[in-house]
Amino acid sequence: MARCLYNSDFATFLDTDSDSIYRILDDNYHGEALTTTRDAWKAEIEIMKNVVSSLCDANGQIVFEYDIPRLGKRIDVVLLYCGIVFCLEFKVGESKILESNIDQVLDYALDLKNFHKFSEDKVIAPILVATNYSNRSTSIQMSVYDDMVINPLVTGKAGISVLIENVLNKFPSELPVHNDWIISPYAPTPTIVEAAKTLYESHSVENITRHEADKVSTDTTIKYILDVIQRSKTNGEKSICFVTGVPGAGKTLVGLDVAVKQTYQGNDAPVEDEGAVYLSGNGPLVAVLTEALAKDNHQKCRDRNEKKNLSDSRREVGKFIQIIHRYRDNMLAKIKNPVENGVLEIDPEKAVKLAESGYGEVEHVAIFDEAQRSWTHKRLADYLKRGGTYGNKLKVPNFPLSEAAFLIWSLDQREDWATIVCLVGGGQEINTGEAGISEWINALNDKFPHWKVYISPKLTEPEYAEGKVNELLAKNENVTYSENLHLGVSLRSFRAEKLSAFVHSLLTFNPDAAELYNEIKDRYPIVLTRDMVTAKRWLHGKVRGTERTGVLVTKEAARFKPLGIHILPSGDENAVHWFLEDKIDTRASNYLEDAATEIQVQGLELDYTCVLWDADMRCDNEKWRYYTFNGKTAWNEKIPDTENKQEQIKYMLNAYRVLLTRARAGMVICVPAGNPNKNPSGFWEDSTRLPKFYDGTYEYLKKIGIEEI
């Protein structure tokens, strides 16, 4: 697939008539170009003819409509001239300069800097051209970021040459741009929202994911799963795959890709009765992905002059991305109730039996993200006993299965074949009542021994099922281990693939934490402060374009209000606003007013974060001590003297693991100084925020070597 619609050296561009260049653009465009797009091309060709004729290097390169697949867009014009990469975004007919347009061209420049091999060491000059803007060229301060990306320049059509000359005067001795710049290796790491948008529109993520990962890429894992699905279909088998991965390795992306590829199988229209569904118990993740995809789909339809309501787009997306509880409740509505003798049965009066699939009426393939968070038998049974289902408040007393066992049972009702894909994050159980991965294996051993099990060898390590997977599977003869089911490289933190290893060492007091920090700090800044104002200033100094930042705290955090921070209210709609609204919206994460918890951010990411470390988890002589606030006057320590408290402590540690791995490009950790003041009577003015609650953690992080700001 061509990276652009047109490219040539300056001399050829000037010698070719404008109509011929326009025809090349139109012929290479995929689909039918809108009239506005064609008119813009004609204007841009004439403007660039004048610009290029004023430049003295006939060997310079001009590129029209250069593809930026991570963002799903193209750069209008790129000039490769005197060793500098100029990115030009045109707003034909516009006379105003909009901040959103400035962000757009800056996003292009940052994408080239971060992911385009032959641009990573070049000066990159983003220029916004509002063609009817004042002829007097200007800029938002002619300044340069540390990574050699120039602060966006703005001009009308008559000022482009002047701006180019200004940039050349500032950088007169740059080495030439690589001859193969146009076909440079491009290794993007999209956010899950960006990836999902591209995937949903094109049914492929091959152009937007990294391929140089040192172990198994997402492509390899996806192919392996699709092969298992095809084998199950051919042989009429039931199968389950367990996919592991470090935080940010792309497990969710793998799940979405499998769901779309299985549903569309290379066609624009869904394949009848061959579909797959992506399921997650993570309400905020499902809500954010669904809304992002629906809005993007709706906007693209409007751009193509197609009539489609936003509600229609939401319904389309909802067919293959669903909250697990709604999917579960759809199956619950078909069972005989009450349950007799602990055995579930389909009620023929509630479900139509299909000729091939039986009573299941479920997809052939179900992908369960964050499978370790499935509910225990007790939690699900208690929930159904109260009649807590999403739909009709149906009470199901004496429910006999855990959530994992029930999902397997549901697909087992198909009489032809079925595959479940479990995406598993190690050490990420963060809620009471989450069963962990052992419940899936116990269900397979006890109730579904005929299912074929395909498993990542990493699942045998201590962070999964307490290291008991080998023991649990010892007598299961249907197990196949494959390295292809483990994703070992973080895609989220594109500047620091060792971030997850560093966080693990930090939380386990491993001596190599300092060494790992030194390895990643130059490309992935991690800094430490005791002041939220300083933390916010650092974040605002880092984000550019439409990059996102935000404050994160654990759900056990309690004394954040004195720092001017509030907790993001519960409810999926609030998470949607926090992750998706523009930075000028006070509900957006970038406002740094509402802090999200591990529940709201698991599975999602930001570019830069502030992890606000409260007194709920404190370092004391290289041991963690855990506390909960009583809601009034004091913190109460959790001592692991019962199984319940041991579970709660595990969740608190995992909460910090989640928060410390949400940032793609860098983070600041704020450990408050506490309130050191006493009143005239000698009592602390705020006994809930004593300095000793925080000092041990701060000194430990400082000892590792984390840079203070």
C-alpha cells in the first residue's frame, strides 16, 4: 500500500503541470474523493508551486497526503528540504487560526518524531496554513522542544516561504534527510482508543502496530488464535486460549482484532453465524471504547455525506463490544429457574433451538478481556440471589457456578464448535470477589474436561494463580503450551519497554529497581515531587497537541482534597468524558482536577500521568503497610491475619501496579509532605495527614534514584 498519493523531487514537481498532479492524487485516492477534498488539492498544488519555485534546491522532495495510520489521517504536504522535515496542514479558505488545527499539525509532527525511523533524529517543523489568514507570517513563539520538534508555526498562503526561511536560518547545517524517507520503517504504538478506531474502520491493525518487538508480536499471537479457531471449527471442537502479557502489551488490541477479523473475515459485511464478541467486565473500558468508535464512525459517515444517527453507530459497535454482565444476563434469561440439584439447564420455552448450534444462541467465539477479574462463585451467587441482573431483575437462587464456569457453560451449549479467548493480566486483580485465573482452570478440570486448552507458559509463574497453574493442570490431557500466547513487550510505553519490569521491582523491593530506572529514565521520564502544584506544572510542560494527561489515585486514597484533587465520580459516563473530551472541557482528564482510580483506568492509558501516592500504602523498612481510612478521623492498618485481609492487601498492591503502568510517555509521582503543623495546644492540626505517613515512601522512591523536581 502506497504511503502517499504523490511524491517527487522539486524539479519534477515544477516541470509537471498542475492538472497532471491533480489526476495522480485523484487516481491514487482510495474511494471517491469529496468535492471539497478535490478543490483543496487544486489550491494546495498551486500554492506549493509558488513556494517550491522560491527554494533553491532542485533535489528537495515534496510529498502530498502522507499516511499517518496511527491517527487514521494524512499530512497534506511534507517538504524534505535542507535536512529538515516540514509538515504542512492546509485549511483552504479559512481566515482564522483554531487551536484544534494547531494541535492537529503538531500531532503529525510528534507522530513522525516518535514512530518514523528516518525522522527521529531530524528537525521537524509543523506549519498550519489557513490560506486566507493575514499575509503577515507569524508563529506561536519560534521555539523548539527538546526533541527538535518546532512549536507549530502559523501563516497564510503568502507567508509559507518566509517561515521556511526562518527555520533554515535557525538550523542552517542539518544533515540531509534519508533518501528512503518516503518508505521509512514506521513503528507506531497507538493508544487503545486510536487502535480500535482504525481497526473498526478498516478491519485490520497491520499498519498501526509495532513489528520489531523482541519476542512475540501481536500479529503472531492473533494468527495463532485464529488458527485455533479454524481448527476448532474444522474438527467440531470446543477450545479455550489463555493469552498473557505485560501491562500495555496489547492484550485488549489482540482481543478486538480477533473479534473483528473473525466477524468480517476480509469482507465489508459480517459473516453470517461466524461472528465473535469482545467481552469485558470493565465498564469504563467498554463505555470509552464504544463511545469513541461510535463517534468516529458517525463523523466519518457525515464526512462522506452518509446519513446515520449517532445512536445507530452505537448499536453497531455494541454488537461486538459488550459488557460481560449484559452478555451473561442474556444467557441467564434462558435457563430453568429455580436451578435444581445444582445443574443448569436451558428452558425450551425460553430459547429457540437452532438446527446446528443447539440452545446456546451465542457467538462461536467469545473474547473475555481481563479474565482474571471474573467473579467468584460466591460473589455471583450472592448477586443473583438479590436479583441484581442488568435486565429484568431476575432472581436466581442457589446459582451453582462461578462467572468463569458459567461463560464456558454458555458456549458449551453450542452443538457444533466454540472458542473462548481469555486475556489475562498478571497481578491485576483489584476488586473483592475477583476469582483470578485459577477459577477458569478449576472449571475446565471439573466440569469441561473435553475442552482443548491452549495456554501461555507464563501462566505458570507466581503472579498468575499464585503459581499453581502447573499443579492445577497436571492431570488435564488436553493442554497445549505455546510461547505465541504471551506478549512480552509493552506497546503502551513506547519509550520504555522495561517499564513494567521497573514497576514490578519497585513494588517488590527488588534491588534491580535502581538499575532499571537508570535504563529507562532518559527516554521515559519518571520524576518525584511532594507538591501537587509542581506535579501539575510538570505535566502541563510535557503534553503537546492532543496528548492526554491526568491524575491517578487508588480507590482507597482518602486525603486528597487538601491538595485540590477530587475523585472522578463513579459511572461509565464520567469515565467517557474524562478520557475523550477536549482539553478545554473541565470534565477532561487534562484539567487535572478529577483523579481517576484503578477501577476507571484499567485497560486504558494516558500519555503522561501523575500518580498521587496517599497514606493507604506506606513503605516501612522496605515493607509495605496497608491502611484504610475510617471516613472520619483515622487510618486503620490492615494486618494480613485472615484470608479476606490477605486478599484486600493483594488488591491494594495491584492497584498501585495498575496506576504506575498507565502512562505512555512519562509520569510524575507525588508523595505529599503531609501536614506538619501543630496548633498552640501542641496537637496536630490534621492528624490524618501526618508527615510520617508519607516520609517512608518518599525516601524509598528517592533511594531508588528517581529524580526530584
